[in-house]
Amino acid sequence: MLRPHHLLPLLVLLLPLAAIHAEALEEAYGHGPPYYGRTTNMDKWSSPLPFLGAIDAVVLVLGIGLVGLARRG
């Protein structure tokens, strides 16, 4: 049976994940419209979404494993 205290490891995984997403998206897209200083190096810009997707996949696998361990115990 899955109890609330078994979900604590998932919370420990999800809080840093949310912080990483927020930081990466803020750095990539910023506040407001792009001004001259932001558009001068657009040829060097890369989307953070593939990196964030890879992190999500790892956390998903770890989360499934943790829930499986919690249900076994």
C-alpha cells in the first residue's frame, strides 16, 4: 500500500526539477520582448527544451522506481 510518507522521495526529486526548469526557461526566454541587447547573439542561442526533456526522462524513471520500491515495502 502506498502511504503519504512514501511520496517524500518523489517530492525531493520534483522540487529541484521545478527549480531547474524555472531557471533554464527564465534564462532562455527572459522577461518581456527581446531588445537590442538580447537579439544581437540570436545565432548562438539554443533552446533549453531538449536538455529539460532529458532531465524529465531521468526523473520519470527514478520516480517510477521509487514508487515501485515504496509499494513493495
